[in-house]
Amino acid sequence: MNSQTSNPIGPGSRRIGKLRTVDEYADLWGVSPRTVQRQIKSGALRAHRIGRLVRISDADAAAFLNKNRENEGDD
């Protein structure tokens, strides 16, 4: 199998996983879609724009959650 068939995104690109909508992540996280949109606009949450569509990859969502995790020792 050559590199082009094993990585449909392109050579050297990272896999981004599934792309989900703002509404899907708002539902998963229990927040409003506007909250997710604000995080994208502020640059805290990376998103992919495909024409007028906005999609968030599982990898970017995981990075956002890891970066915004509260310390376990804080009370």
C-alpha cells in the first residue's frame, strides 16, 4: 500500500478523526451551541471551515478538553 492510499488526507498530514458539528459537541458537553462558537471564535477550540460549514475534529476537541482540564488538587 502506498502513502497516498494509506493516508487520504495527504502525505505528512495528521489524522483528524471524525468531524462533528458545533451542535453535536454542544450536546455532548451539555452547553449551548453559542458557547462552542465562542470558544472557536476566541481561538481556544480549533475548527475546520468547509465553505460555510463549521466542523470540529475529535482530535481538536480532545486537545481543547485536555488544555482546559482543572487540576485535581484544586478545591
